[in-house]
Amino acid sequence: MALAMDLDADDAAHADLAETRFVHLRHPGDSNLIHLSRRDPQLKALLLHLVGQGFLVYKFRNDDGAVTSFVHAKAAPRFWARHTQFGLREHDDVCYLLEKPAHAPARRLLVVFSSIPPVDQMYDAGFSARYLARNLSQAPKYMPWDTAILRIADLGGVVGAFYTDTLAQPDNEARVSALITRVMAELDIEPRHTVLYGASKGGSGALLHSLRTGLNAVCVEPILSDDYYVRRYRDSHFTCGVFPRDKRELFSAALATACPPARRLLIYSSQSPQLPYIRDIAMASAEGRNIAFIDVQNPAISDHPDVAPASLGLQVTLLNQLLCGVDVDPAQLDALRAANRS
């Protein structure tokens, strides 16, 4: 079987792609297959067929007809790292950026999990737009000077794997957690000076991997169920048919039993449509009593994407405190909750 195959959309569903690493798919339309699949059920079925076999969209061209190019997940991490100019690294099929302190060895580690990018980049053909949003882009200015920053790309699925296992990448969670442990060991950083952070999809990743590893975490309104985006936005996150289970099932199971102890802080907003899922899945869980929840009420919040920018000051406060190894005590939590009520 050829390493690369050129296919027409009508033929792709029946093609033998067992040993193929690159697929260049000719299809109707004037945009990439992700964009087009949002309004064409047949093209969405074709996209999910290829994603289910492990192929990820990485390029689009329209020189003489539309062509969306795919690379297989087995080759994608090294391919992506090799073809970027911004310091992307790869280990065990996980891509990441590691920014070390400029003037001294690192003594602390901030691990940033990527959110879903803005809507104008969400369905971009390129990996860097879809899988590596630069959240907290100014983090070195606002964290302790000896903090290293590990940004983990969410390479998988259509718009991301949510740092969980997918049908095509069933060991994704283990590899992501292992990368964090490896970087901590390489930099000789203690667990108490390591903090996982993410907002939205990144918040899902930060919470999940804190539960796996026992590392401290600041999670900003994590998405704990696929239900809202499947019903309200016709599966805008492309979760149906890509993951072995809904995130509700995943997080319900993860939160149902005792997890490695850690300081876990979850920022959410009662003004957001994600409230019912955070309440029913996280707050009501057995492990929920070990998570500190902070409700941010702000006139600027009308939807889920508003929560992270409206709570940035709170996030920076909590991250700095945990990176310095200082716990957030009950009195401080009460004060923070009161300060963030409208």
C-alpha cells in the first residue's frame, strides 16, 4: 500500500488505508472538509470515517479543485514537530512546547492544557490553530520568575481529543500524563510546585489529569459532558463517533472513587450554560467534596466562552499561590467567593 494516496470523495469510504500515512482527498466545495461537514451530512460521515481510522486534517488547498489533506496519527506528531519553526517538541506521540526560565533553573512547573480556539480558527485545516491555542500567552510575566511552562498540544479527534482517549488513540490519556511526569523529572520539580491549568476543553484536560496524577490544578469551567454542544450546536466539537464514551460517563467514573489527593480549584459561573453539568457531575460526585468550587458572577458573562476572560485575575492569583506551594485555606476561599459575587 502506498505511503500517500490521492482519493476522490466518492472512493474514500471503500479505500484500503491500512498502511497509508497521508491521504489527499478531492471533494466538492470551496473550503476544507471540516468546514464543509458542518452543513453537509455526507461529507461529515466521510470525515468521521477517516478520523475513525486515525487520520487528522492538516492542510487544505484549492488550486484546481478542493483538496483536504490528512496525516495518520501514528505519523502526525513527528511530522508536525518537524515542519514547525516555533520550538514544538514531540515525545511518545505527544507534542508540546517547553519554555524554561531565562536566567536560572526551573523550580516550578505550570502545565497549560489548550482550550478550543476562537470560532474563526476552530475548523482551520492547520494543526497549530486547532490543537494548540496559546492560552495565558503572557504567563511568564505573571508567574514566579523560576517557573517553567509546559504547553501540551491536544493532537487528536477533529477539533481536539480533550486530552482523553479516542477510538483511534486509545492510550492518549496515559501518554499525556506520562509526559507531565517526564518533564517534572527532567527539570527536578517537586509535585507541590507543579500546577495543571486549563480553561474549557483545557479545563477538562487539567481536571482529568489531576485526578490521574494527584497534581494540583486550576480548572476554569471544564466541559464535563458532550450533551450541550451535541444538542445546541449539532455536535460542533465533533465528539459523536470519535470517542469511546461521552465525557459525562468519563468524568462521572473518574469522580466516583477516591483519587490521588491534590488541591483542585474549579472556577465556574452560574451564568453559564455549563452550570448544570458542573453541578450534577462534579459537585454531586464523591470526589466533589475534595474540589474547591468558585462561582464567578460578572456582568460580562453571558455564555461559557466568557468565563475564562472574566476570571483572569482570579486565575492568576490561584496559580501563583499554588506554584509557590501555598495552600488556599477555607477563609481565603470564602473571601474569593464573596469577591466574585455580583
